[in-house]
Amino acid sequence: MNDKIEVADIHLRQPTVADGAGMWRVVKESGVLDLNSSYLYLLMARDFARTCVVAEHAGDIVGFVTGYRRPDRPEAAFLWQVGVLARAQGLGLGKRLVAAFLRAPGCQGATVLETTITPDNAASRALFRAIARDLGTGCEVGPCFRAADFPEAGHEDEELFEIGPYSPENLQTLTY
Ligand SMILES: CC(C)(COP(=O)(O)OP(=O)(O)OC[C@H]1O[C@@H](n2cnc3c(N)ncnc32)[C@H](O)[C@@H]1OP(=O)(O)O)[C@@H](O)C(=O)NCCC(=O)NCCS
């Protein structure tokens, strides 16, 4: 379980229901991402598999991305959560997962990547700015959900990152 991670041994693929538990575990161990019910990860793995990607290493899920096409803005691929286990961070896996999400079957035809990030999440902000830079496109940051929108205390603002426009040609330029 805690073997050293070799990048060449990490395989990205579309999830199945059997991966829902592993996705939930990555979030739980991250200590950063909002931990939703395990049921929700099973639903994502079953009903939104075409806009989700898991990273597998030696039979373990070590990273994942979940998202969907916004029903009211179909050109937008909304990336909900991306997480990489601590032992697999800093290897470029976050960028590979976001790129795989943009290439996923459910994201075909999308021209804008949307996600929300809290102001204190430096790693995530760096990840998405790197994606915009590598795609050669823009990254607009604006308000989305405010702390006061959340029912529980202690939640930060969630800022909207809009990355785009991008085309299939832009995606082809990514080297990961
Ligand atoms: C955010 C996260 C997915 C990044 O994964 P990762 O595999 O370590 O990222 P990568 O190795 O692909 O790095 C992507 C870019 O971000 C930069 N970066 C990564 N972690 C960073 C950090 N802690 N501080 C500053 N920059 C960072 C990298 O240098 C790289 O930029 P570059 O292309 O200019 O070199 C990972 O840190 C994580 O799972 N964090 C906890 C969960 C989370 O916050 N998810 C995002 C909110 S939905």
C-alpha cells in the first residue's frame, strides 16, 4: 500500500463502481478536499464515469478527478474534485489527471474548463494555472460560492476558475 510510486506504473482510466471506495479514500486521506458521502463517489463512478478518471498504481487508487458537463452551459466541462495521495504528489499526476479529464469521452466538444478553488489552496491554484499556461489559453478568476452560502461554519469562499477557450488542437499540444 505504501510502496514507492513509479510514474511509469501509474495507469489512468475511466472508473467503474468498484473504484468509488478508492476515490473516497483519496479524499479522506487528503485532509484538504471536502469529504462527501461514500455513496456520492459510487454514483460518480457509475453515472458520471465518462467525465471521471482514476489513477491506479499496483491495484490502489492513488488519484482521481470527478466532473460533469454543466447542463445549462454545455460548452463548460466542470471539474468538481481532483485529488492525489500525498505519496504520489509532485510527480505531474495532477496535470495528467486534468488533461485526461479534458480528453475524456464526456468532455468532447467542451471549450471551457471550470473549477472552483479556495483562496488558501496554493497547490490547486498552481495546478490550474499550469494547465492554462500549457494550453496557451486564459485563466479568469471570479466569485462563485461565498462562505456565507455554506450551511456549516468554517467553509471558505470558492472562487471560479474559467480556463479557455481551448480546442482539440490545444489539447494535442499537452505533453502529458
Ligand atoms: C492539487 C493536487 C491535485 C496537485 O497534484 P500534483 O500531482 O502534486 O500536481 P502536479 O505534480 O501535476 O503539479 C502541477 C503544477 O502545480 C505545481 N504545484 C503542485 N503542488 C504545489 C504546491 N504545493 N505549491 C505550489 N505549486 C504546486 C507544480 O509545480 C506544477 O506546476 P508546473 O507545471 O509549473 O511545474 C494535489 O496537491 C492534491 O491532491 N491536493 C489535495 C487535494 C486538493 O487540494 N485538490 C484540489 C481542489 S479540487
